[in-house]
Amino acid sequence: MVDLDALRGKYLANIAAAADEAALEEIRLAALGKKGEISLMMRELGGMAPEARQAAGARLNVLKDEIDAALRARKAGMADAALDARLAAEWLDVTLPGRPRRVGSIHPVSQVMDEVTAIFADMGFAVAEGPQVESDFFNFDALNIAPEHPARQEHDTFFMARAADDPRPPHVLRTHTSPVQIRAMQAQGAPIRVIAPGRVYRMDMDQTHAPMFHQIEGLAIGRDISMANLKWTLEEFFSAFFETKVRTRFRASHFPFTEPSAEVDIQCSWVNGQLRIGEGDGWLEVLGSGMVHPKVLASAGVDPEQWQGFAFGIGIDRLAMLKYGIPDLRAFFESDLRWLRHYGFAAGDVPTVHGGLSR
Ligand code: DAH
């Protein structure tokens, strides 16, 4: 019989040197497989004399178990090593400080637009929109502001370029949201109840004026809508917006697109240099309004014999300053991150009438 010690030595060395599990399997087949070296030797036992067979059989079994055990041990060792390697590679230092996630904020103007929109939506006003580059017709003519009307100068209009030989009046950056009244009535006819929030532009710049600012236009047209409805609507609005009962004062005024026209003040007081809305006997002008002029209805295709109603225009930036105590209008549009973080609002915290409007 072959030298079993030499066989043992060979297989144990091969097992120790195997590079991977596939190599181990090859060794197993070569030794213990059906046609493996050890298996064949076991088969040869049958031809031996009983005593020799018993001795050889026992030694072969011992060798077989030894190789088998060595294979298993090596295989387990490989799995452990693989796991160790994986653990080392996928190691994660959970004590590292997290990467800061910068969170943006909602600009006070957007916040106040949402607040105002929520209040008027609750009163049945839909949102209407119009372009910021507006035609001369919608911005002026249709609103009863004739070409020679002084209001055109007062509006400090930005004009778009036109070819020198183009006889048509140039488009303008809309000077107010009032042209959306015309567009909305043309599109929907009467009755109608809309608000139109948006950007407007005038050539003006100081502590309380910016060349771009924001307005919300309101329009309600029906069979018998009156100034009384306007007053109720505005008082309701301001009380909801400032979350305290706010009285209004109507002062006779003039706008080409309303007759009669009124400027509206809200009740306020100054206490130790601090403005309080809705108390005291001071007044603060906040908007222009009136009954929509018959000519304006007609130019929007609404029959003034059948329909009437009110309109108003509010400066949003002013409202934001008043409600949230922001002193300088220009800072609104300077994109200073410190300012935005200080005065901004949490994203996703959307104002609603039922969820609360103030932050
Ligand atoms: N469009 C006016 C402005 O920008 C504001 C205004 C006044 C709007 C009276 C109206 C209104 O709808 O009825 O100064």
C-alpha cells in the first residue's frame, strides 16, 4: 500500500495552499470524490485478506476524516476572512458629524401672497394671472387711461423696445395688476370674483419704493355688488390677515378705472415707536379701490347696463412690512442670506385659513 503519511502530507499541504473555495473543491474531489484517490484505495480493500483489510481500512478512515476536517476548517477560515475583508471595506464611522443640510426659506412676499390668497379663496375668489410684459392696451387704454392721461406719467413706466419705424405703441412692464381685471373678464365674463397677485414695475427707488414690487388686485362683478360689499370684504380681509378686528376708513379719491374711487386706510396706533394695527385712532393708507368704471367693463366685453362691481389693488410688500415688522423695503430684493434666514418662513408650513395665517 502507498505511504499514507505521504498522502496526508500532500493533501494537507494542498489544502493549506488553496487560494479559494473552488480550489478546495478540486482537492476534495481528487481525494474523496467518487474517483478520488482515497475512495479508490477504499475500494481496493475488498481484495485484501481480512486482517490486513481491517488495519488498512481503519487507517484510511482516519486519513479520510482528517482530510475532510482540514477541508472544512480551511473553508470556514476562508469565509471568515471574506467577512473580515467585507467588514473592513464597508466600515462606517458613525461618530463622524453629519453633513449640514442647508434649508431654504420662504420669502416674506411669497408668504404674505399665500396668506392673502388663502383668505380671499375662503371668500370665493379665484386666482387670475396675466403677463408681466403687458400691452399698452391692457395696462392703460382698457383701464380708461387715455394716452394723454396724466396717470401715464405718474406710473413711471418701463417701456419695451420697438423698432424705430414700428408705429404701434411699445409694450410695457405692467405698472399695476389692474390689467388682469380686463384679461379675467374677457376670459370669463360676468359674474366673476378673482384676485390677481403678481409683480409690477415702476421707475422708482428709495427706502419705500423699489422698481419691482408686488400687488394683489381684487375684482368682484355681479348684478348688484356695491361699495358696501367692498367695505365688508376689505374689513373681513384685514381682520383675518392681521388676526384682530381692523376698522377701515374710506377716503374719496380718483382712479381712471373706478367711479367712485376710494383710498382705504386701516386703523392703527403708534405705541413707543411701535406700530399696532387694529387699535387706536391713527390711520394708515393701504390700498386703492372703487366701483369698476362702466368704460372698463365695456372694454372687457361686460355689459355695464347689466353688471357692476368693485375692484381694489393692494401693495403686498407694504403688507409684509406691516405684519412682520420689516423696516426697509429695499432689503426684500437684495437676496442677503442673513436677511432671508431671519425674515424667511419655513418651507412646507403653508398658511391656511383653518391652519392659521401668522407665523
Ligand atoms: N392700480 C392702482 C395702482 O397701482 C391701484 C388700484 C386702485 C387698483 C383702485 C384698483 C382700484 O383695482 O380699483 O395704483
